[in-house]
Amino acid sequence: MKKRISITLAAISLIALASTCCDASIDSTRGTKSSPTGASDSSVPAVTEDSRLRFDADITNNSLAVSPDEKTAVVSDSREKSLLIYDLVEGGLSKRIGGFGTPRNIVFINDGSQFVVSDSSLGTLRFYSTVDYTLQDEIVVGPGAFGTAVSPDGNTMYVNNQAHSSVTVVDLKARKLTDVITGFSQPRQGIKVSPDGKHVYVTNFRLS
């Protein structure tokens, strides 16, 4: 039997977090599951050249990910079009990787042999090797690709698509989209998979 994953939609504001001493509550569960989709499915809108140049340029964030062996750190700043790779053993900057629109979240996968970067302006996930930092794969997940989270078994990635108000489900082994879940309200950075892999918690930028 295919295991079903439930998506919990959380509308959490900074004021609510401060007033409850970071004990935020879940407002409702409203995510609706669509039929499985591929990269050509109409539920994942095409990213036009115009939208690539203009989308969310005023939204700024930075991200940091450290490899499982704690030897490498990857840093992004959405105002820049590049990633910075730091050698945590020798110290200092070891490499700069360019070619991004607005790089957002960074996650190490496959026991640290690769890392994945979401790019909201390009609407893609980029897969890099941690051996030589070459681009190994790139898949389209939809406009506004922002926060990312990986399932405990390492097989699935969930991607917040802020511009499409959806969460895209990606099979990391096959490197393809398997589902698009709608009903959100501009999810951005915040997304987390529960330790047992049965729930995904998503924060919304806009309350609906």
C-alpha cells in the first residue's frame, strides 16, 4: 500500500510567535492533493523569461547549509547571483558558483555527496556535487521555488512555490516531480518534515 503523506498548512505570524514564547499553533489543514504530475504538467506553470528577470527581486533572504561531515559550508544571498563555498577545515572561501537568479534554500542530500539549491526567479532546483562542485542536474518545480525540506529517508523533497501558492513533491532518486499540492497562501522559507516522515509543516507568508 502506498504511504500517504499529509500536508499541514500553518499560518504563523511573527507576533504570534513572540506572544506565545515560540509556541505556535497550527490553524488548519487545508492542503489538497492533486493528481501526480510531471515537468510538462499544466499544474506547474512555465517560467517565462520575463518572470525570470522580475519575479520577487525585492524579497531578500540568505541561507546556510553545512555538510554532514562538517567540512563544507554553502552560503547564499538572494541579492547575489552566486553561491559561496567555504572550507571549514582549512578555513576561508574555496569557491564561488554563479549563474543563479535568486538562490534561496540549500540542502545536502545523499549523505553529503550532493547539495540542492532552490532558485525562486528561475523556478528550479539545481543539484551540485560536493566533490568538484559541478552542476549535475536541474529540474523545473514552478515559479517562486523557495523553502525546501527532505524526508527522513532521503527519497523525497518538498518545495514551497511562493508564486504558485503550492508545494511541489520531488522524487530525489528519479529526479522528477510526482505531485503538486495546492491550497496554500504564498509559502516561502518555512517547511519541515516530521521525524517519522508522516507530516509536512508549511508556513504561509500571506494569511488567507
